[in-house]
Amino acid sequence: MIGIQKIKIVHIQAYFQPHLGYQEYFLSKAMAKQGHDVHFITSDRYMPFSGLKNDERIVGVGLSTLDGFHVHRLPILIECRCRVFLCGLINKLVSLKPDVIIIHGSTNFNNLFIFLNIRKFNAKIIIDEHHMSVVANKTLIASLFYKFWGLFYRHLVSKKKVKLVGVAQDCCNLLSEKYNIPIRDISLIPLGSDTEIFNFDRKKRIYYRNKLNLYNNQILVLYTGKINFEKDPFLILKAMLNTPDFVNLVFLFIGNQSPDYVEENRLIINRPNVLILPAVKSSDLAAYYNACDIACWPKHASLSSLDAASTGTPIIVTDLVKERVSNNNGFAIKDGCLDDLRVAITVLSHDSELRSKMGINGSSLVNKHLSYRKIANMFLSLSDK
């Protein structure tokens, strides 16, 4: 098996922000820890998040080392709608001579360059997709784009030159539908969690609950991630606002805030039991997951839900990723459904034994099946086939 040998692995992603704790960072870190020679090729800037000024995005070109792997930042030739052309990408790949190339995202402009130069690489190519059907672009231009892109993917997959991966079943379905590729030719490799960082810690729980001025019997409901219209986390408040339980709950939102979204919801968030904090480093979120009693993501999907589960917190997620509660470690609700959300929060907030049981089940699920060590092996096993 190729995963047992020390090999050279190159990850490619348009933007790389390790402090946010996305899959590509933890996966690179896990592979490096296994002894592989791991490189990450990306752009010289961060993703254009709302509220981030242009000069704050620029990181600069160059080579650095992080957690055992090497980060190569290249200048951008073209940037459009979070897709980029990286200058010197092909020359960099040729010079690195990788055994495995893992491309994060199926629609990046860089992919086309790699396809057109595929004979220059003696490497297995794996492309993973994180987009789900609920956020897929459904315009005519997007449809034409997917048809054009599908010509390459169908040919490369049929010739076994490229392996396609979805990080959730819905992502696999999207790849199959958009590129007209049989679902059997698409592998499901889920997202995971770094179990060394995200684990239960009673001391952290006590310290951070004290820091948040919480009483022992108060139930803390937590959301982490982008606080914007797309993720719509204040659905949590809307679901519980007119219930008797609302005043007995504390709601904590942590993440980068869209000013327009916050302003539109000003009336419901200006309450003593609603706390909003700015984004923190991914590793620092472990303390807040320990402090909370319920972690909730009412719309779309978030990698953070697995980190919360890893710390022993029951989770509420959209049914687009219902596999994340497959070990009876939380509830999967219809995407954005207030009624489902209200029931899930109410049931969990009223039953401490259920919260404890689901928390243990979540930690077990992640440790047995969703640690990044195991997920790294799944990627490398796929490169053998």
C-alpha cells in the first residue's frame, strides 16, 4: 500500500488560512506527521471574506514550513469569484515531482492547467469537492461551465487519471449530477477533526463557563463560523424566541460578522442572554466547545460540527450531513427549518442525561472513524487504486 511508504504529496488550494482550521490544513498536518514529504501550493493572499480589507489579505509569496509541511505561496495571475490562476504552478509541480497531487475544489481555474499538462506529472491526482447542492450556482452560465468542465472530468475519470472525492454524500451527488459521472466512480471521504486538539477537558469547561459568567445550571447553545445571511445562525434565536425556554438559555455566536446581517437582526440579538464574539483561531474553539452544552448549525454544513462532537458535545446539524450524527450523537434537521430546530434544542436542553450520552457517542464516532489520521489513510489508499 502506497500510504505505508514515505511519499511526496502536494496539496493545491486557491487560498490557505491555517488558523481557520479547514480540512486542507489538518489533512496536510496529519500526512506530515505520518512521515510523508508534504507540500502545499497556494496563492499569496487570503480568501476575500466580508470585512477583510485588501491589504489585510496579502500574505506575500515565498516558502515557509508549518507543522511539518511546506507552504509554497505563488503570485496570482487572475482572480475572479474566489477562483485563481497561480503563476508558475506547473513549473512548481514539475520541480517537486510529487507522487500524489490532491486538489481541493473541482472548479478551480488551476485545474485546467493541470489537466492540459497532465503528461508532465507521474503522479496520482485526487480532487475533492466541498460544495453542496444547496449552495450550487444554478445560473445558465454555471450550467455551461459545468458542461465544459465535465468534458475533462469524464475523460480523466474514465481513463483512471483522476479520482474524484466528495466530502459528504451530497457533495458526491453534486459531482455526479454536474459532471454527468456515475456515482460509483466518486468516492466519499468525509471531513474529520483533529482529536489531539478537540477533546473533552473538564478544566477548560469550568474555566470558560466562569469566564462567560455562566451558572452551573445554565444551558449554553453555541454556534461557530461565519455570521452572515448565507449561514443564518440567528435562526437559532428565532426558533426559541417565543418559547418559555428562551430566558433559561444562553446563546453564544463566535465568528466573522457581516455588518448588514447583524444590523438586520439587531432587535433579537440585543438581549442579555445573547453573546456575540469575534472569530478566534480554530484551536481556541476547543475551549468553547467544552464550555457549551449544545452546538448548533441550522443551515448548510460546517466542519466545526465535527470538532464539537469530538469534544463530547451533542450537535444539531442540517440533514445534508446527517451522517455526522449517525452514532446517536445529535440531531439532523431539515436545512433551516425552525420547527425542527426548536424541537431539537428543547429536547436537548431538558435532558442532561441525553446530552451526556450523545456527547460520549459523538466523541466515540470521531475517534473511531473521523480522526484526520484515518482520513489521511483513506486519501492515500485511494491513490493506490
